Amino acid sequence: MDYFNYKRRHTSVTEIGNTPLGGANPIRIQSMANVSTMDTEAAVDQAIGMIKAGAEYVRFTAQGEREAQNLRNIRERLDEQGFTAPLVADIHFNPKAADVAALYVEKVRINPGNYVDKARKFEQKDYTDEEYASELQRIRNRFLPFLRLCRENNTAIRVGVNHGSLSDRIMSRYGDTPEGMVESCMEFLRLCAEEKFDNVVISIKASNTVVMIRTARLLALTMDAEGMNYPLHLGVTEAGDGEDGRLKSAAGIGALLADGIGDTIRASLSEDPEAELPVARKLVDYIAGRENHKPVTASASPLFDYLSMTRRKSRSVNGIGGNNPPIVVSNKSLETLKDKPRPDWVYTTPENIGKTDSFKNHIVDSKFYNPEQGAYPCFSSSETEELICCRAATKFISLTYNDLNADIIRLLKTEQNTVVILSSSHINCVGEMRAFMHALLDAGCDVPVILRRDYGENDEETLQIKAGADFGALLADGFGDGIMLCNDGDKCCDAETLNGYMFGILQAVRVRISRTEYISCPGCGRTLFDLQKTIAQVKAATSGMKGLKIGIMGCIVNGPGEMADADYGYVGAGRGRISLYKGKNCILKNIPEEDAVMRLLEIIEKT
């Protein structure tokens, strides 16, 4: 992998019906149905809608053998109407259902955490070496015949690990860690390699983007070390809906795509399945547009740990850098800024200074400022006239990677009140800005850096995806003491919207929490209540509770595990029945759906 220059990771090819995956094939996009797999007509209609929206694979849940058997009818009906996109069966807890589904669909997803292991009980049990080995043998005895069945039927498999459904056995040895997720996956991949079964795809997902990114990176390196190169399916589970879901998906998936990791993606939104496809397509096209770009000449600093994802150490300058959370800088005029959300600094022109007393922190655009008429020190880069300055207490300098030289680095190290605003116009802006940050690491320069990206988008969703992917990748690496999102599109966005995106991106990468976070699943055929309506109700009742994490899960498969770091949880327990959690502990079980939101609020208020 070239950390600074975009190139897709080399993988083997997995044959999935008429749409092969990996190798030189394009990055595929997919979605999942949320209707009952037993409702053939609804399933076919929804599959056609997804395919028309761009889905190259369509997934259905198969809770049992009956659902798996009905996939045959769905496949036949789609074929009759000329829709040949491969179907995928999603299996949890029931290996017999996987056996049946392998006869009728092009790919079967199994979850290592519950393929033969029981549902996670969050119980700490110490396994002896003999007990642990016995469990591995039980997996072998069940999984190898399944692989042989898939080979006979030309069926691909996905080994799909979810953070929320690691087995108690894995938890006993590795804990709730990326290392545990990778080992859970590798146990099955080693059996695939032993059996010489190559029609394999891997996914290793989490609702926490930092965990998801680190785990996928670790898995790729672990496979390399063991001579494996299976293709990867990427996704942020339970990403949520609306703006939050798009920013979170773009940040998590985009960071890995920027590394060249990923051969198919799903944007798991708590919305209609068709809504996921444009998000996935825009993200894939944006990152893939970097192919064959002008090379970025740089080398990785030995001080950088690709897997640690810890924030770079910088000095503190007037609340920027150091141990301060990353700041938000708005470049919109002061007149357009209202009460929420409030940026930390405003990048503006001298004539706007003082128009509002509520902003004490201003970065003045010196293209409209004459330093000879004031006492503010200014710096200029060697190649640009883009000068910036502000109060004498804080000195800003606008730089790109091409501006960086020994004199500039000396200035940045000497002038302790200096802050860099880093920008890039390179098509691979992430690679070039990474190069700048690695140069600072090598030079031992601890200047705070604000990341600036300029766009010209007229579509809000496109802007969310691009900004989420660019800032998300850099922030996930530990780079950035602040962000500044600028957009010159005629139709979007106002100051409040842009500020909201910036706060949302920082929260998506878990570097600054400023509002309630909702960990909500996209729903599937297992969901037995109106997920979208419920999410809207919970949001309306709790959105003002700053800093809370609330999980909203359609069923028990990943519920308690995926929302393990949430403060409260709302989990489907049966048709019209809900269980409410505080942390990992179930507080109320199987209560009527119509009472659940009110009871959730009561639990929160009592805390």
C-alpha cells in the first residue's frame, strides 16, 4: 500500500453470479431489503427498486429454513422479469438456513460470532486451552461441509464479522477489541484457505468508525502476513439516517477507500434501501476519481503508527491544539451566523470585525487587510499570496504541501503562537495533506494545524459525502486540530448547515462530541416495528440531550453488542414488543411498542 498515492489493494476475484468482485473489477455497491423474506411479492418489488437505483448485489435476511427456501421463489421471479443481479442471503444463528440458501442464491453471508456459537450473553467465562480448541473443532466440523456445498453450487460466501456480535468465546481471549474481531474472522478464513475455497468476501464492521477503520486495516495486514488477499466489503453498521448517517458512512468507508481498501460497500442508513445506493455510488466515484493521479512524493514518518490512530501531539495556541478538542472554523459572514451550531472561530474580512460581539475569535483574510495599518503580524508562504493574520496573540499561516520547506518549518517551530491552515487542491487531497503532516512529524514540529477543504457543490448530499470522506480520513489518522469547510456552490449551504456538517464530522470520528448520537440500524426482514417512525420519535424527544448515545435496533442480532458503548438502547424484542437498555443491561423487557419511547425517557430522566 502507498499511503500517499491512491491505488486499490490487490485482491483475488470472487465469482458472484454474473457480477464478479475484487481484482480489477470496479468497486461494487449494494443494499439490503427490509421487507419480510416470506412476502415474495414485496421482496421482488423492493429488489427491483434497489437494482434500478444501482444495487449490484441485493441482500435478504433468512432467519430460518423457510425464509431460505423462499429465496428460490424470489430468485425465479426476478429472473422472469429480467433482473439478474446476484442475491445474498444474510444468516445468523442458523447454519441449516445457510445450507438451504446456498442452493438458491449467489452468495451467503454467515456471521462468525453466531454461526455455531450461541448468542453473546456478555458473560465473562475463562476458557481453558482444551475448551477453546474444542470450540474451534466444532466450527471446523460444521463449516467445512458448508464450504463443500457452496463449491458444488458455485455459491460465494461472505464471512461477515460484526463488532456487536462477537462470541463470548472470542471475548474471553481478546476482549471487545479490533484484535478479537480480526481473530474471529481469521478462524474462518484459515479454514477457507485449507479447503482451497476462494469464492470468499470479508466484512468486518462496527458502528464506531474508529473501531471499524482500525479493524479493517488490521485485517488487511493480517491477511497479507498469512498470504491471503480476499476482497473486502465495507460498511459502518447502524450509521443512522439523514445527515448523520451520510457523514458517518462517508468518514468510515471513505477513510478505508482512500487507503485502497475495499471492493464493495454498503451505506447502512436507517432509511428506505433505495436511498442507500446514491450515497454509496457518490462515495465510490469520488474516491475512484483519484486513480492514476499525479504522484505525491512523500515518505511515511517512522513516528506514525498506521494502526494506533492516536491524535498527533501539538502545542496549544489560544485554545487550538494541545489537549483541546478540534475546533470548527466558519468562513461565512457574521451576519448569517445565528445561535446554533456556533463555530469556535470565524474566518472573515476586516470590515466584518465587531459586527457581532459574540465572536471574540476571528481569523482575518489578509487579502483584504493591510498589515501596515495594524499591529497584527502576518506570514506568507513561499508560493502563495494567500496571507492570513489575526490578533497578535495568534498568528495564522496558510500553507499547502508544496509550500513546505526548511525555512517555513523553522518559522513554524520558532514562532510558538503560530497556527497553520492547511489546504490542498490536489485531486488526492488526502494523500497530499497526509504528506504535509508526516513532514511535520519528521521535523519534530508541533505547530497546530487546521484542515481546510474548499468545494463547489450544489447538492448537499454530495457535499456531505466528499467532506466526510476527506476530513474523516485525516482525522482518523490523528491529524487535525480543527477543520474549516468551505463551499462555493450556488445552492448550498448556509452557515448553520456547514457548521453542522463540521460538528457532525468531528463527532463521526469520535474526536469531539457536541450533540446526541444515534446508533440506529437500517432495518431488515427481522425488524418487527416501524424503524424510521421510531427513530424520528426518539430523536424528537431526546435531541436536546447533548453528548448522549442512544441505540435504536430493529432486533437482537447486533443490538446489545453494537450499542455496547451507548448510554441507552431501544431494541426490538418481537412483533410490537420492545426491550429497553441502560448500557448493556436490559432494564425493561418486552414492553408494548406504543409505550416504549415514553418509558425510555423515564429511564433517562431517572439517571
